[in-house]
Amino acid sequence: MTVLANAFSWSHSRHAVFQTCLKRYFFAYYAAWGGWASAAPAPAREAYRLKRLATRQQWAGHHAHGAIEYLLKNARRDPALAAGAETRQIELMRQEFRDSRAGAYRGDPARIPGLFEHEYQLEVPPAEWKATVDRVVAAVRNFLASDLWRDLQTQPDEAFLATERRASFLLDGLKVLAVPDLVVRRNGRVQLYDWKTGTADPEEHRTQLGVYALLALDRWTAAPEEIEAVVFNPVRGQRTEFSFAGGELETIREFIRDSADEMLFPLAHPETNDPGDGREFECTAVEASCKTCPFLRICPRWTT
Ligand code: SF4
């Protein structure tokens, strides 16, 4: 079996997992590698299957993103499609919920979503599941009622530079991944949007938006003052704008370099991104982090 090389790259989400728990980071970025292939060794397939699980909060966020992506790509000129977006998304969620409850993801985790609550047989009251779907409904309704949606509907197709497109840039040879939810060019400015459906203070996302700004400098403009980044929370109908001066962007570059160095440190062979047997990656001492960790089933903290 030929497995793609697991080349090292940096992303803000990878940084967040690394900071949460080294063992979780090892499972997600090394143990699970190649586990999508049916011929992969059983431990890799198990780690991959667990990696693909989503908590109901993550699932709601994913569907809010999916609904907005659908609207932007298909419904900007079609009021009927826009009006049907809510029903369409609820139906998708119903189907995924039923499939997950039946364990369908175990046979095909790459394509069929699985819910953490089903994998670990957590008792979640029906009202809680309904509240999860209601968050997505609120996100779709608020987005459709927003000034932002009205404005985006008036923009020409060529103004849309990227919608949920995986992208990367090189920082001193290091590949940095970034996926802004939407990038639009308007009035000579590059506007980067990130949809957030949680309750965190938008300011907590500043560094992530700064990474998107670095991507924009690589791809769409050479001038930091032309970049505007926006966190838009469609559940709360809240919009927060950020701009980045050159000095702050240099600080973010430095942050990425330092973070990548930290990530490479526990590897057995950093030059080949070889983690060894994972022994150097310790379990977090913060038990609260384990409560929603998909790797509970295989984590030595809980199995030995
Ligand atoms: S269960 Fe806890 S200790 Fe184990 S990998 Fe997950 S977060 Fe880390």
C-alpha cells in the first residue's frame, strides 16, 4: 500500500490542538495518518475514525458553515434557493444524525460523519439535540437577514476570491495552511470573513484572522492597509472588524515560527516529520480537556 508522505505543515487549528494536549496532537496528526485507507493497519484506522468524530457543538458549527457556503455559491441570485436553505440543512442534519446513531461512520469514516455523543454512548436529551439544530436554524435566518448578505448579493461574481477554499502560503519554506470562510475584493480592499458560531470573545480569534491576512498578502494584495478581516457570528448576528498593521503581521509571523519550532521539538526525527512511537507526547494534566476528546477510547490516560 502506498501512503502519502506526512509532510509537516502549520495551521492555527494544529497549534490549538498542540497547546491542548500533546497526546491528542500525536493521535490527530500522526497516529491517524493514512487511516482513511481500508488496507491501513488497524490502529491507524481506529485513530482516523476517532479523529473524524465531531461533538454536537462542532457539528452545529459545521452545518452553519455549510449552509452559508451553500447560500454564497448557489443562492445569491436565486431567492427560491435561499428560502429553501434552512429546510435543506435541517434535512441534511436529520440524515447525518440517523446515520451516526446507526454507527454508519464506522464503516466509512471518511465520508459519513460520526458524532462523539454516539461513539461514546452519551445520554443527550432530545431537547438538547433540538437546541443543536436550532442554533443552525438561527445562523441561517440571521445570515439571510443580515446587511452582509444583502450586500454580498449585489457583488459581481469576480469579487468573490475564495469561498471555503483550502489555501496555503510559505513562510521561510514552512507551509502554512489557512481556510478563510470567504474572501471578497471590494472597493480596492480585500475582505476576509470568518464565521464563528460559538460564544467566545471575537478578540480571541485575532491571531487566526492575522494568519488569513498573511495569506491575503501572499495571494491578493501587497498592502496590509488594504486588508480588512471580519469575524461574523450568524447565531448572535454580531460583526467584529480587524485590521493589521505591518508590525503586528511581523509579530504573527514570529508566532508561527515559534509555534512550528515547538511542534517539531518532540519528534524523534524532525527533518522527516517522524514522531517515533509517540512516547514523547504526554497526556495533558487538564482533565477537562479530555471530556470532549475523540481519542478517549485509545488514550493511555484512560485505558491503562
Ligand atoms: S483523552 Fe485527554 S489526555 Fe488523552 S489524548 Fe485526549 S485530551 Fe489528551
